[in-house]
Amino acid sequence: MSDQTTDNAVSVKNIYKNYGEIEALRDLSLDFPNGQLTSLLGPSGCGKTTLLKIIAGLLPATQGEVFVNGSLVTKPGPDRAFVFQDFALMPWASVLRNVAFGLELRGVNKNEREDIAAKYIKDVGLVGFENSFPHELSGGMRQRVGLARALSVDSPVLLMDEPFSAVDEQTRRKFQEDLLNLVKNENKTFIFVTHSIEEAVYVSDQIAILLPRPSRVSEIIKPKGFRNKDVDSIRKDREYLDTVESIWKSLRTYVE
Amino acid sequence: MYLFGYKLPGMSSLILWGLLWEFLGQIEVSFFLPPLSAIFNTLLEIYNSKAFVRALYETGYSFLAGIFFAVFIGIPTGILMGKNRFLDELLLPWVNVFMSAPLTALVPVLMVLFGFGLKSIIITTTLFAIWIIILNSRAGVMQINRSLVDMANSFGASPIDAFIKIYFWAALPEILGGVRIGFIRAVKGVIIAQLLISIVGFGALFELYSSRFLMTHFWAVILVLFALAFTLSELLGMLARRVDYYASKRSQ
Ligand SMILES: Nc1ncnc2c1ncn2[C@@H]1O[C@H](COP(=O)(O)OP(=O)(O)OP(=O)(O)O)[C@@H](O)[C@H]1O
Ligand SMILES: [Mg+2]
């Protein structure tokens, strides 16, 4: 597989996935360029979570292959970290232990992993909440814990399944800005699932539009012009607005 | 309970029933019902007698041993059943059968198999307690949030890690609920086994007292057993309320 070491951090090749009778993905292929954020956008139930879990190695594909930095995915690995839609925090554990849990499972000793966790708790703005429990935090704060946990294992690929869908609109906008900074500053590849056209256009280097079941990529959109503008002016940008509009046009036929 | 508009402390109705008992005892309605005061006097006489202390010790010992096996076999079995479809289908019918079976009928068989000693009592106690512990642990695991399991797997958790660090804790409220009911059933188990085997512990005392018609002694032992069982289940109830608090916070 020597020819796999390209600019793509993740390559999905001809993936099929059936759940019994249900055909969720059919012959889906997609490349995820290194260091960029790619959104998976599509109607509910089209198989976005399924694709993400196959990339994560949590779910076997019925047919087809996934490569992460050139090597074939067969199970979860330290080169990928997952951020969950419902946060997936352990309610019986403190914020500090939750954030450090990925490292704990990888056998990092307690002092070291708590130092690393503390750094990422600071990065996501949760200093002072190290000893709080998930139920004491707001939805937005919980997702920061989930994000800090994924960041602290320092995987080159971050898989995010609708990470902002369970937080309120203001928090969501703040998160989107933070995500842009994260993509800029961390040299990581982000795979980001969302329902929201605006969100996808706002945060993505590349948007893959999936069609309803059995799903495959119908279109790939790469917004260019506004990517380097500052966060406030993107939403007023002409290209931003046009892109949102054109994606809506191509998706609206499926929403009836 | 309220009397003339005043709130009486909890269980003060017991005093009323106690007085009634004393009265019925004093007017000698029946030979089998001695006055409560006489029973307490007897209790004071026998509570540090050798036979009584020994019975208490044997009961406590078999109870704890029985509970120990029920908990340390029951919880892992239940968790494994909740995790593993094959194991579940293999064991669930048996668990359900034993759960509803009249286990008392098994005691004579156990006596034949394991002798007339503490061993049979311990096994009976375990058999009374274990099934509900298995079922509850299983239910606890089955309601576990899928994404917690995915989370642990995505970070490369080994099966042992997932078992100890996720499944056990996620199912803890249900497990403790099962252990609580298991305790109460174990109290029944340990008493019933002793009564049937009747040469050890309180069973021997009952046998002795009732065959000699020592009614105050007989009642004294019954009062002790009731008080023990009641106290134990109240303590467990307090524990369970704390766990329920934790469980209600868990879903978030
Ligand atoms: N474990 C499963 N068993 C059977 N069918 C499943 C299973 N998981 C998903 N599906 C089906 O596969 C399809 C894709 O599901 P998936 O969760 O990947 O969609 P999604 O795009 O993430 O949807 P949403 O936007 O609502 O999260 C759906 O139609 C769903 O019903
Ligand atoms: Mg989904």
C-alpha cells in the first residue's frame, strides 16, 4: 500500500454497509485531505454516523476499505479520536478523569495523564471545573469536556459526530469559531458531521454532500475565498451566502 | 401517625401494639402468648448464654458467606449476560426458573448433597439471593448508553477495561438495587435453611425451645430475628436512596 501515502489523511474506498435488509451505504468513496476540515452533510438517516463509525473502526464495513495515513483500518487506533454527539461522558467520574480517560486506557500513568488533561481543560476554558461532575455542567461545557478528551490523546485525525447539535445557538456559534481556530492551529485532520448547511459552509475546507439511503457522495464543494477571512466577516461574505444557497437548492429536492 | 393533632415519632404505633400484647399476655388468653415483658426478661437472660451467642454467630457467618458468593458470582454473571447474547440465551431461562422457584423445596436435596451443617445453609442463602442480583446486573448493563461503550472502544479499551471501568459503573444503580433485594431474600434463606436443618444456629434453638414448650424463649428468638431482618433492610433502604440520587443524575 505504498501509493497510499498521499496528501490524504483518510481515504474511504468503495464502502458498502448493510444493516440486515437496510442498505445504508453503497459504493461510497471519499478522500479527506491532510490538515483540513471535511464536513459530511446530508439528510437524517443517510448514513453519516455509520460512515464515521466505520472510519473510527467501531463498525465493520460490509465491503470496501478505509485507509488512515496509508494503513488499512480494522479496529480503533491511536491515530483517530472521536467526539460524540451526546458527549459520552462517564457520569460517575470527574471532569479531570473524563478528560484523561483516553490516556488512562492507553496506559499513560496517572501524574502524566492528569498534567496533559489539565492543559486541555485550560485550552477549552474549563479551569476550575476539574473536580466537577458531568451533571453539574451545562451542555456546552460537557461538549468541551468531550473535545478536551479527544484532543488530549493527540490523534492526527479527529472524528466529530454532530458535536454541536445538543448545545444552544449562542454556544454553537462560539464553538464554530473555536473550531476554526483549532483547524488553523493544530495540524490535524477533522471529519465533521453536521445537519446544518450554514455550519458546514462556515467551518469546512471541503463539504461532502451525501444523498439519502443507500448513500454515496453526490457532490464535493470546496469553499475557497472566505477561508482566510476573520471569523466575523465570513457570514457576510458573498461566496459564503452563495454556497449555502446552492447546497440548499441541491438538497431541497430530498426534503419533502 | 397523628394523635389529637400532634405528630408522633415514627413507629410509635408499635408501642400501642406492644401494650395490647402485654395486656393479652397478662390475662392469659393463650399459653402460646406470654406477656411481652416476660419475653424481654427471658431475652435479657439468654442473650449472652452460650447457645444464643453461638446461634447468632452461626447465623451471621452463614448469612455473610452466602451473600458473599451471591454478590461475587451474581454480579459478574449478570454483567456478562447483559454483554453477551449467546451467554444470555444460554443462562436466562435457568435464572428465570430459579427466580420464581420455591427454593425451600430444594433445601432437603441440599441437605442430602452437602450434609446437615453450615455448608448447606450457606448454599441455601446464596440460592435465595443470587438470581435477583444476576437479573438486576443484567438489566443494568442492557440499559447502558451505547455511546459510552463506543467511547471506550474508540480509545482502545481492552475487554477487561471495558468491563471494570464502564459496564460495572454504568450498571451500578441497578446492581445495588439487586443486591438490596438479594440481602432481604438472603435473610429469609438463612432462617428457612436453619429451621429445616434444625441442628445448627437458631434452628437448633427453635427446636429446643418449642419441643420443651419454652414459649417466652421461643418468642424472644423470633423477636431478635425480626428485629435483625428489619434493621438490615432499613439500612439497605437508606443506601439505596443515596444510589437512586446518583442514578437520577446519571442520564445526563
Ligand atoms: N444498528 C443499526 N441497525 C439497523 N439499522 C441501522 C443501525 N444503525 C443505523 N441504521 C440505519 O442506517 C441508516 C443510517 O443511519 P445513521 O445513524 O448512520 O444515519 P445519520 O446520517 O447519522 O442520521 P442522523 O443525521 O439522524 O444522525 C438509518 O436509516 C438507520 O435507520
Ligand atoms: Mg448520526
